[in-house]
Amino acid sequence: MTSPTTAIRTEALSRSFDGRLALDGLDLEVASGEVLALLGPNGAGKTTTVRLLNGVLRPDRGAATVLGLDSTEDGDEVRRRTGVLTENAGLDDRLTARENLEFAARIRGFGAAEAARRVDDQLERFAMGDQADLPTAGFSTGQRKRLALARALLHDPEILFLDEPTSGLDPTATRDVTNLIGTLARQHGRTVVLATHFLGEAGRIADRMAVLDHGRLRAIGRPDDLAAELWDGIPADIDLGRPATSSVLGLIAAVDGVIHHEVRATGTTINVRDRAAFARVLHTLSTQDVDVFGANLRRASMEDVYFALENSFATEREPAT
Ligand SMILES: Nc1ncnc2c1ncn2[C@@H]1O[C@H](COP(=O)(O)OP(=O)(O)O)[C@@H](O)[C@H]1O
Ligand SMILES: [Mg+2]
């Protein structure tokens, strides 16, 4: 039984292409209102997962339940209640921005007046008024993504699937699209599955990260929790204005609770067992008259965790030499 707070659940979801497993036994549960970052290198199976969840692709094995509906059996109903931004946006370039949205609204079954109202709302919300009546053929990648996102949201979907929403965008457009997604999730409580290989943006808006590698789910959880499994202690940066000398490093290493320390151009990065150990380090440096210009405990970023996981996969794949 799927509980009402579960938006997505998969069991052993698998799909092959030409005898090769693109997705291999995915077990996943996404809570309603959650933002899940689906991460992994090219070819990991992210797009395949999104397509299976939306019922546009059939699994060879296993099942996916979205909003309590079977993605394969009830695909039409699933797609009525979800919005998808596909990797390549899929606009009709013979049409203007407005016409693209109107066409999508009519396909969704809205009457002419309701369709026009929704299209106007979206054009305004996505600040596309100026481009509304231009053919999309001349649009930049950023404008295309915005329009495709507007289209994916036309019908107020309960779940939003975004496949590489920021690929090909410049930094400003990337930030804008990311902020929009964050707002949708936070203020409107939408469930979002964000498939991407851009870790920085994902890290800003996602609650949990799921890492696929060669079609297999290798890790899932909050970055902090995954970090705690991956390495001992909490990293902290200490700004000394120049690389830490060996005598300073000696002082730090002698403090109870310091697990690890490394020289940096501006000081040192240490790993402490807990916050109290960090405080003892600062106290020691100050009593020894070492100038400290800044010091902060770092929460593990999604990037930190992702790269640590990638390293561990690579190590597992290579036979020990
Ligand atoms: N329609 C398809 N036909 C053949 N192979 C496919 C198809 N879709 C995906 N694949 C293969 O499945 C694997 C996973 O692809 P995909 O899900 O697109 O990965 P990602 O989105 O993580 O980059 C890749 O090896 C890819 O080549
Ligand atoms: Mg993809």
C-alpha cells in the first residue's frame, strides 16, 4: 500500500535497450512535497527513470507508482497530473511562444477561454510577455527552457519532472530557472524530481539526492546523512591569511577530536569529530597567538558528497592492484 504522503514509489524498476540494462532494479520512494535530485554521469539512467515514471516507456521488470497510479497501466492519468520538462524541450518552432502554450493547453483539454487565461498567466509568471508572439525558432536555449517550463506547469501538476532543466543555459539563466524551481517547491509544495548533472544548483534546492551509476541506485539520502556515512567528522576551514606552518599544524593536530588536517593556500582545512573539538582548536590557536581571520564549520555540500561517492564507485570498479 502506498501511503497518501508518498508521491512516487518504484519497485525493482528495470529497463534494457539492446540487451543492456539502462535501469537495473530501482527501488525508490519520494515523499509528497519533496525535491529529489536525480544525479549521475551521462548514461547513468536518469532520463530512462523519468520516462518510466511518466509511463512513456514500459519497464521490462518491476513497477512504478506515481500518485498512487501505475505508471504503465494508468499512464494517461499520471501524465494528466504531472508535468515534464524533457531534455530537449520539444517545442514546435513553426509556432510562437503563445501558440506553443495554447496548443499544449488545448491538448490538456482546457476550453479556449480557460486555455487563453492559463497561457497569459504563464507568460507573465515567466516574464515572457515580450517574446509571446515571436516564433520560437529564433529563441535562445534559455528562452526555450523557460517556455518549456511554463508549458510543463500549465495545468498545475502535482509532480514536476525536470530533465536537465539548466543544461545549455548561461549562469544568469541557470540561476533564474533554479530559483523558479525552488519557489515552486517551497511556496507551492510541489514534488519535484530534478534529473541533472549540475550539482551546484541541485544542491541549492533539493532535499535529498539519489545517485545513479550504470543504471543502479548507488546512494540516496540527505547530503548530511550521506556525508556522515562517507567520512568521519565535520570539515572546517580556518583562514590564517597564508598556508598553515608545520608548527601551527602541530598545535591543531594535538587537539582532542581533530581527525585530519590539510594545508590550504589561505590556512588549513581540518576535520573535527564534533563542534566542541572545533571550539578547542580555535581556543588553542588564540592562546598561542596565531592570527585567525576566519573559521567556519562546513556542512557537506551535495557536490562534496557526489564526488566522494563517484570516487568510491571508481575504486569498486577497478580491481585492486
Ligand atoms: N531509446 C533508447 N534506445 C537505446 N538506448 C537507450 C535509449 N534510451 C537510453 N538508452 C541507453 O540507456 C542508458 C541510460 O541512458 P539515459 O537514461 O538517457 O541516461 P542519462 O539520462 O542518465 O544520461 C544509456 O546507455 C543510453 O545509451
Ligand atoms: Mg538524460
